Amino acid sequence: MANKLTHAAQRLAFELVLDTVGKKAVKNREEGYVEVINAIQKLLGNAWKDTAYDKLRVAFSKDGKWTRYFNNLLDHVDTEFLKGLFMSIGFEGAFTGFRETRKNAEKYGCGIPWIILFDPTSACNLHCKGCWASEYSRALNLSYEDMDKLVTEGKELGIHEYIMTGGEPMVRKKDIIRLAEKHYDCGFMLFTNGTLVDQQFCDDMRRCKNIILAMSIEGFEGATDDRRGEGVFQKVMDAMDLLRKNGLVYGTSICYTSQNYKAVTSDEFYDFLIDKGVAFSWYFHFMPVGMDATMDLVPTPEQREYMYHRIREVRDWEGGKPIFLMDFQNDGEYVSGCIAGGKYYCHINPNGDVEPCVFIHYSNANIHEKSLLECLQQPLFRQYQANQPFNKNLLQPCPMLENPERLKQMVNAAGAHSTDMTEPETVEHLCGKCSHYAEEWGSYADRLWKGTHPNYVKETPAEQ
């Protein structure tokens, strides 16, 4: 009871601060932003280093790109919707939720993720080339009761951030809205193809105030339609226009390959996204998952190094573009390497199998048979916990793509089974595809890492 009362008091204080400084930010943007930063520092205490707040204050004390970024949000986003996102994703998830997951990780002696990614369905209204989700049967679903139980159990462990993919999660729009309404204290992000966005869903998002969309595109119209089908690009553009008209926040999800990596990071493309109202873009390195997947679309080491430099250039404190970017493969240094296996995140497929990662289709546990906590304590997740980080060089974070021997060892030690429901892929087959790439990228990664960590000494095979 005491914890609930403390949480309620903290939530009210956070909400009052948002209201106060939010009004000031609307009236006087520059001073208001600095007051927001000051207020956040008081609330979060030592959660971030003082130097981080100092950088933020400098960035927002002049007409820099981040001032322009938030000016654009305030000009186009409904203020009540934005406040709802700050409360669900910011306060409940990033502030109190994250702290609670760390406490419970220590209490239960296993990884408690900050974010859970789950698939409401394997069904999809599109048939995209090379989609890893197409490896699953299209007839699988997590029922509303399954999802509600998952989030309820997750909240008991401190987990208030949930991401949905599929399949196409918006095939289950009504259940998703029902879930978000009930669990108002959680944030929900949907990785979606964007083609099912309509006015009713925008109305629902405005009412719930805790749902945000990341729409998948491959670049401009030609590249997107080539992979996703004729006319899909225009449908996504129409969805963006509708979301913006309704004052909602949205972003993009982009898989970069050996074919499109420059196109999806060009100045022209960023200017286009910003003009369409896109607030953020998540970048994902192409992964050769599935029996039929080849290495042809995997970026070469030279191409990946280009991405490493380009993303940092665009999102830097100064210069670049007013859009927030994250490159999940090259940003491992900011999260101590791989975040999977319950460290900060895990994946649950539409059959209920609890997997370390959306790209690692092996498991010892299913939510239909065990509680969420028991699933997080499964042998494969214990292996992840014991072996993370998988490399001292955090530009080689993944146990599959950059350290394939590690994944093979863990899956076999845990006795985990393949969760692919069409054509199971042995871990030897999957890791065998990655061995040459891992060796090639290793030399690039060591050079890049040593450039920012001069005391770095490469691990020997015996140390790994």
C-alpha cells in the first residue's frame, strides 16, 4: 500500500510539473525548454549524469536543431496527447518502471526486461519480400486475454513499455485499443506497415494517449513498392498525413540492406521525412534469419561503417537534421551491448514462445504454460544473463551476427528448441551463415572502437 501511495504522489507531482513547464514552453519556447530540463533533473535525480543535463541545456538555449525539433512538435502535436505520452512512456516506463525492473532483477536473480516486444498476430494484409515474420504461420494469434495477462504480469515486475509487431499488429486494432485503454499506465508502440490507419484509429489514439506508431518503409516509392507491393508507399504517406492532421506523434522503422543503405540516409530522404512530420526513425540491420535467407542483403563491413558514421552525423547535438535516429546494431555501446534475453528486452511470438530477441527464434518457455516470471527464468535467458556482453567491443553486440559461436553454445547448453513453425532452422545453420561476416566486421569494429577507446585490447578466443 505504501508503495502505491508513493507512486501515486510521484505521478501527480510529475503531471503537475508537466502542466506548469508545458505552459511556459508554449509561451516562451527557449526558456520553457530549459525549465523542463531543470524539472526533469530534479525528478530523476542521479538517473542521468549531470553532464547529460548540461548538454541538453546548451542544446536548447539557442536556435539549434533540437529547439527546432521540439518547436515542430509543439506546433503540430496535440498537447494533451503529448502529455499522455510523457506520462505513460516517460514517467511510468522510463522513470519508475525502469527502476522497478532493476530492483526485481536483483530480487529474482534473473533479467527483467524494461521493454517487451510481442506479436498480437501472425496475420498480415501484405506479402513483403524477405519478411522474417512470414516464417510463421499466418493463423496464429495471442488472444486479448493472453495480451492482458502478459501486460498485467509485466506491470507487477515493473514493465510498462510494450512494443507490438507481427504479422501486422493493426489487424487486431480493436483489441489493441482495448488493451491500451485498460493499461493507461503503459506505453504501446506499434511497428506497422501503416496501411490500416484510418480516422477511427486516430480518434482512438487521441483518446488513449499512450499509443505511438512506427511505420515501415524501404526508402522512396520505388523501393517501398518493390518490396511491399504496388501502391503501399502512397498508403503510408496518406497515413502520415492523417496522423499529422490529428496531432499525433509517429515515426518510421527502416531495415537497411546492402541495396538501400545510402538511399535511406540521404539528405533528400531525411528532408522528405521531416517534411512529412516524422519525429523519429528506428534503423535495423538486415538479419539473415530463416532457412531461405541469404547473405546477399546483409550490408558489407564498408557499408555498415558508413551507417555508423552517418547516423551519428545526422543526430549529433549540432548539425545534421532535426529528427531522432537510432541504429540498433551500431548503438550497442550506449546500452552495454546486446539488450536481449531479458536484459532490457525480449520477444514473444504469436504462438506464445518467449524468445531472447525478435531475430533469435529459440526458446525454452511459452506464456501458455508458464507465468511471465517463469518464462524470464528459462535456461536460454539464464545463458544470456551469464554471457552478456558477448564482446568487450560493444560494436559487436549480437550473439548471432557478430559472435555466432556464442549463440550456438548458449542454445545448445540451454537445450532450447527452434520456434520457427514452418521450417525449423538449426542454430548451427543460422550461425554458419554469419561466421564469415562476423570475422570481416570484427576488424572494422576493432578499429572504430579503438578510435574512441584507446586502451581497448581485443579479446583472445580463450577470453571470449
